[in-house]
Amino acid sequence: MKRVAVLFLAFLFLTCAVLAYAGQEEKKMADPAAELAKSVKNGKVLFGDESLGTNGMTCNSCHAEGGTKDGKMGEMVIPAFDNLAAKYPKYFKMAEKVMTLSQVNNACIVMAMKGKPLSWDDQKLADLTAYVASVKKAKPEKKAEEAK
């Protein structure tokens, strides 16, 4: 008799679970391309945001025109970004270790901007990294004579 009761309860539970699942509306899947574009857009805004640091600097302070052109930090020339996603992770002699692009973003926030590092699961870090990874080096402008 106990077995029958247990089987009946199991059947009842499974029936309720199936009915509950069937009654749920199917969740719409997010469009991955649209979500990435939104993340890149948010990251571009963060690239010019002083609130990441405490000294009034932004990423644009060292990385000219959103990273599309060579910039400077003091006397040191900082090359323009160009397909960084394909170049990371990589070894950094100054840090004496291999770093991901997100770690380098945080290093800039801490060292240059005197801010607190963003948590690895912070959407701001993902957005900033998505933007930086999306940047392509600006093409040199043609001189008026070459354009003719």
C-alpha cells in the first residue's frame, strides 16, 4: 500500500510539474548581436567617464580619440588600439605576468586614473572591454594633393 501511495504522489508531482511548465510563456531569447552592440555603446560612454577614477582622468586622457589614434601618458607614446581582442591575453613585462584585456583595463583604472578596480563580474568591465576590443585604428587622413 505504501508503494502505491508513493507512486501516486510521484505521478501527481510529475503531472503538476509538466502542467506548470506547459503553462509558462516561452521566454524570448535576446539578440546576441544587439546585446553586444549595446555593450560596446555603453563601453564607449565609460571610456570618457571620469567616475571610473578619482583624479579627473578618463581613458581618453591617454588613449586619443577613443583609442583610434596614438596617445600619450607623460612622454610615453601609447599606440592606438587595433583589433585588441586578437592580441590578448599577452605577457606584460612591467607586470611580469600574462594579463587579459579586462585586467589591463583595470590596471589603467587603478594606476592612471587612481580608481578602484571593477569586479570581474561587473557589467561595466565587460562593456569597457567590449568597446576597447571593438576599436580599429583610424586610417591616416589623405592629404589634399593625394585625394586628387
